[in-house]
Amino acid sequence: MKVLLTRKLHDFAVNELRKRYNVEINRGKIPMSKKDLLTKIRDKDGLICFPYDTIDSEVIDAAKNLKAISTYSVGYDQIDIKHAAKKGIVVSYTPEVLTRATADLTIALILDLLRRVTEGDRIIRHNKWKTIFGPDDFLGTDFYGKTLGIFGMGRIGRAVAKRAKGFEINILYHNRHKLTKNEEKDLRIRYVTLKRLFEESDIITVHTPYTEETHEIVNLQLFKRMKPTALLINTARGKIIKEKDLIFALKKKIIAGAALDVFQKEPIDRKHPLVRMENVVLTPHIGSSTKETRRKMAEIAVENLILSLSGKNPRYVVNTF
Ligand code: DGY
């Protein structure tokens, strides 16, 4: 069988694949151009792709032998899942293993914004630190006693709640499905509507998947409901937030700040308005980016593909048909 990787994975993972299949690895542009992808996928039985690839119906139709798509990510919004199912192609993904790393980054970003860590670093590097320990110097905000609003209470949302509890804060959440009373009690969280979540929280963190329903769901209407001191964190997907509205809300001080790991277009352009804002912390889509996690993701992505191509259930399946 023939397998395509849209970029190189760890050596151990590639070796596992090479033991079984004829493996082609894209060594060119990342992401691959549509033209290149359409050509290379034509005779492949299996595909390992990444969150930035676009595996739409055209790509799926071009892949005459394709039986399995394994994405090296928890998100699978880049794949036309329905079309893959129609064609009998199994789609698998890598959840669970990256939950902790992504929740950790979320907490890091919250603390960074509250305590102005990155801003402080910039102040020193730009030679703007002139006097020491003034009572009003570089004041941040306590996390203690604040209200954290978690939008999306799946694996990552729950892991954020677990970690955040230790800071002695109140936690509200909004999710498509309300959790059971026991789960809510365990995590010490309270369900509210989306509007109330944005109205009552001091910090909002987004952990919902990107779907047609969540496309730009966080927009000016919601920003206008937020406190002027409120902060927004996004480690989920860029397109959940209407970036144009966020820029407006930050400029007009409708909200106080934002920390973003994901963007509408990645990599974000150097000249993007967000890059020029002091009340914003930006990281380059590193939610799952720890040595340990990325290695485990490779292990699972490969295992998923091998199982799917041998007609078995992958460890983590997206579509059933
Ligand atoms: C994923 O796996 O979907 C994440 O965005 C990676 O950080």
C-alpha cells in the first residue's frame, strides 16, 4: 500500500510506516499546494495530514484508492468528514494525549495576561524599565477571586477547569450539552448561557471545536457584553473568533486584552494589527507543542493509520459509517 505524509514526522514514526508501506513524504512547501496534493494523493491508500492542510471533497475525490486519513491533531475541521464517510474513508485523530499540554498553555496565557509577563519582557528588551518598585509600576491583576468563563467543556475545557480551581476562582461554563450534576460538582463549575458567560466572566477561554455553528461565534455582539476589564483567551481555532471584531473591541477598549494561540490565517502576518497591540499576547499555535506530547501524537497518528489500513478500528475514530 502507498501512504502520503504531508510533512515529515519523527523518525520512529516514519520507520514504522516504512516497514509496512511505500511512504511518500512531502519535502516541499508547507502546506502543500492544492495542485501538488491532488497529484500526490491520486494513488495513495493512506494519508497523514496536519491541521493546516485542506482535505476537501476535491482532494478526497482525486484520491482513487484512499481508505484512511489520519490527522496529527485533535481538531479535524480541515477534513470534509461527511464526504470521506460517503467514500468509505476512515478518518482518525489524536485527542486525549494533548489535553494536558493545551490546558497548561491556556493557564500560562491567562497568567501572562493578568501579570503582564510578555509585556514586561518587551519593556526590558526595549530599554523602557527606568525606575524600580514603584507602587503603581506595571500593575497586573490577581487571578484569585475572579470569574473564569470556559466556552466549550470537552476534554480540554475540563482540564482547564481542574487546573484553574487551584487559583481559588469561580468557574462558569457554556457547552452544547450541560454536564451532569456530579461532573459540575466535581469540577466546581456552573452552567450559564453563552450571553451570560460573556457578561459575567473576567476571563473567557475558548475550547469549542470549529464547526459551521461556531464559525465566528465570538464576535462584536458578545464583546459588547463583556466587562471592559475582561480578557479573552483562544487556544482552540482562530475562526471561532471574528478577528476584525476582536481588533475593534481591543482598540476601542470594549475589552481589556487577549491572548491568542490560533488565528484566522496562520502564520499570522507580521503587519497584522494584533501584532502591534500591547494588550495582546500571541503564540504560534503551540497548544500541543511539548516534546512529550508531539511524540505521542506521532505514535497515535501512525497507529491510527496502520489499524485503519488493516481494516481494524483506529484508536481514535472521527467518522463511523
Ligand atoms: C490540534 O491538535 O488540533 C491542536 O490545534 C494542535 O495544537
